Amino acid sequence: MSGDDGRDDELITSSLGRLFRLGSVATRVGVSLAAQQARGFFLSDPIAQARKTEKLVLNAIRVTEALGELKGAAMKVGQMLSVHEGLLPREILLVLRSLQKEAPRVSFQVMQRTLAMELPDYDLLFEHLDPEAIAAASIGQVYRGHLRDGREVAVKVQYPDMDRIVRSDLTNLKKLFGALVAMVADLDFDPIWEEVRDRLLEELDYHKEADNLRRMRLLHEPVAEILIPGVIEEASSRRVLTMEYLPGMDADAACSDVQSQEKRNQWARTLLEFTLRGLIEHRFLHADPNLANFGFLDDGRVIVYDHGCMKSLEPELAGGYRGMLRALIDDDRGALQQRLLEMGVYDRRRHTPVSRALLDPIADIACEMVGPGVYRFCEDTPIYDRLFELKTHHFEEIADLNVPADLVFLNRTLSGLFGNLCRLRAEDDWRTLAGRYADMPCQEQLVRLSGNPSQGETP
């Protein structure tokens, strides 16, 4: 069973070495952007724009390479940023997206350390384990193999010493990533960081992911369009997770022009309903919208691979999203404003609900998607331009908004879903599908989640 894929690469495990690597790339990016701004004073607009684009791509490549090498928390935050459609410049988004589908591989010889520690008798469990990983991610790698009883399996193996690496990174990375994000976007990074930190620490425990898989399989038993791999208990541990091998088409293949519009539409409907089901009906949401976490089948079904990042919702929060969805379908801006207020989104400085001047342009975009008739998602949509313009015109008000951390993380999942539908270039009448979840019975009364004020009250 021992073997190697011919590589001698090692993880960067030293805290000082990891911090130096990240600090070095952050400094290079900062100097590069400062030089770019200085040159802009002496260049005509078209030339300055071309230079800006060139530097954005170069800096994005630098950051992506560093994150891929370091893995762990560093790479996970990069993946998180890559799904913020409309919030990051397109050039950086496209390069960061490479973290979703492929990371630099670590040799099988290195990964055997985890296997030997977690499953001392893994040679007796497995007939064969292919030493070439079929996927490499932020926390571990996935291998294809066969058990002694002939079952084909996928084996997720955590990188050695990853628990210590992640916890060490979390001590040092917040300010560094906050600075990197500030270079390209006006985001309140703190609530995003706190949620990602909590979910990332949960992902270190594969026992928890195995529990998530079992729960998701039970919840989706009646759903023919969704496939969830089963857990192989006897070949799993805290840092090794063995599952049924369920092969599917990867994201790039599914989004390519080779696929028919009808097939891409079906996958998009399945992904949208999967998210709405988790958000409103099950209140147990798959919160990592990285499209590489899904496999696509010709018959329209979707396989959900990674269940390390899940988010449980309180009934009140699920009811709030259900109410917002109904308000968007009805194009009722007053109801939408009230729902946001009840969920803890309000203007901290003025102690008032979100203004209609800020709310209406965003609602216009969402109402188009769930309006009557066919709506087409596309990657070159002017929606992004509209969002950037809105941020520019309402910068101070957006900065003053109180947004609970739960909503920031959940909205990141919805933003990632939107990006995935755009990549699939899906078109359909989405109103009917959304309406089923907007009208879903909800017994619980919505309560205030964050001590938010009614208009004129002090929080």
C-alpha cells in the first residue's frame, strides 16, 4: 500500500515561516498598488486602466499562489473571498477562483503520516488506495480507492498537523487578510472573519463532517435530484473521512458551452432549490458555495461532496429569509424594509431602518430575478456595475449599517449561489420555484435577533 507520486513537496508548517510568506506577499501587493496609483497621475485614462488591470491580475496571482502553498486557514479565506461576486474586481475574482478547483498537491508520502496515525490498520481496510489525489483542498486531499470488500470509495485525508497550523494562522491572519481585502474592496471584514473562523475550526473535525453527511442524507432521502455520499464508518476517524465514491462532472465541464442550455438550467434549478431548502425548510444550510464542491450528472442530478462547512439556522432567522423572499416576489418594498429591521439590519448612526434610497436599487435587482417571465443569469451581467455604483454613491450609509454576523455569512452563501448560477448562464422562470419556499408554512413568530430598534428607537 505504500507509495509515492514522485513528489517531495512539504507543507509549510512553521508559524514564523507561514507568517513571513504571507507578510512578504502582502508587502509586495501593497507596494505594487501604491506604485500603480502614483503612475496613474501621469498616464492617460485608457493606459492607466490597462496598467491597473495588469497589476490587479499580477497581485491576484501572487496572493493565490501564496494561499495555495500555505493551505489551511490561509487558503480557506482566499476561497471565501473568491465567491464574493460583485464585491471584488472581476480580475481578482477570476484568479482567486482557481483556489476553488485546484490547489498545489502534497505528496502521498506526506499524507501517509495522517493515515498511519488515524488508521493504523489501513492496509487491512483498503485493497488499494491510489497515491495520486483526485482533489486537493485547504484542509486535506481526497484519494480514490477500494475497500477489501470491493466497494469503491473516496478517502479524505487531513494534512499532517493541520489543527495546529490552522489555529496558529488564525492568531496571525485577521489583520493581514483585512489589509488585503481593504486594498480591493470596502468590506466590514470582522463579521465575515468571525464566521469563517468558527466554521473553519469545525471543519478540522471529520467526525462532525461525518455527522453532517448522515444528517444531509436523511434530509434528502425524498429528493431525487440531490445525491449525498454515504460514510464508511470503519474507515473513518477525526482526520480521515471515507465515503462512497460518487463521480460527477466537474464545475468547469458543467459550465462549458458543450453542455446544452436545458441541462445547465436543470443543474441551476437543483442548486437553487438545494440552497432554499437548506435555508428555509431544513434550517441546515450547506454554507460553502464553492462550485467545486458539487458534481454534475447528465440526468440533471447534483452530487454534494463537501459537508465540513454547514450552518444551522434558528427558526426566527429562517422565517426572516422566507419573509424577505415573499416581499421580493410581491415587490413590496415596505415589507422588505420591515423584515430587514426585524432581522437586525438598520442604520446604527441614525437609529432608523435601511433607507429606501439604498434598499430600492438592491431590491430592483432581486425583484428582476424572481419577477414574472424568464430571467437569465450571466457572468457579464451589468448587475455588478450597478452594485459598484451603489456602493460608491451610498458608501457612508453602507458603512453605518448594522448587519448581524449570521446574516453576513448567510448572505455570502447566497452571493456564491448567485455567482454559480451566473457561471452556468442559467435561464428560467425562477418565480415559481422561489414562491414554493416563500409560501412554506412557518409556525414560529419572527423575533428581534439583535436588539434592533424600531424607527426612532436607540439600539
